[in-house]
Amino acid sequence: MAKKIVAQIKLYVPAGQANPAPPVGPALGQHGVNIMQFCKQFNEQSKDKAGLILPAVISVYEDRTFSFIIKSPPSSVLLKRAANLAKASGTAGRETIGTVTKKQVEEIAKLKMKDLNTSDIAVAIKVISGTARSMGITVQEDK
């Protein structure tokens, strides 16, 4: 028989850098999860993606055990990395702060494909392009 899930926790944690400090510790502690066990497992699974912020969905079961899924990094993080930006524009639409090429957008779309609600690469590219526009990043044609 399958274990009963009592909670699902969504956290954004830097790859390979999970520790018991907030936000990880308090979120897991209130459900009685072994925090250090999660940190060790998360760091082990995400060590090859250093520098990225990864969403983790943690399922907590009634016997206080857990399982988790690491999803692909948010589109905004990948776009900022591609455009070499520290942060997005505060006035998107009026101010452009960076540019990315269509090829970079396509690579990001392929990486995010399993987490997007489409199976068509053309639609995924449009989704990522829209995210770029809302961040003040211009998408240029490849040269």
C-alpha cells in the first residue's frame, strides 16, 4: 500500500548549497522531516548544477519520511545567466537591460521542456521569449 502524503513543500534552493538555515530548516522542521538527511540528498543530486537556483517539490509522508523531485531552474534564472545580468529590469517594457539570441532562447526552451505545459518546441520558445520581454531582455535574431 502506498504511503499517505501529509504535505507537499515547494522550495527554491541554490544547487549543492542546501543547509538547515531558512528557508529549508523551518519549512521541513514544522512537518517533522529530518532536515540534514534532505540537505545531504539534495546537495548530492544537485552538485553538478552549481550556481543555479533549483525548485524542489518535497512530499512528506505520515511516517515523517520524504521524497523529493528537483525541477529545472526557473526561466528567469536561465535568461539572466544567458544575458550576463545580475537582476531583471525594474521597468520592463520601458527599459531594456540586455539581449539574448534566438539560439539561446531555444536552448533554454529545450532545457525547460519537461516543466512547461507544452510539447511543441515552437510554443516553448514563445513562452521563454515572453518571459524575456517581461524581464526587459530583448530577443535578437541569430547572426
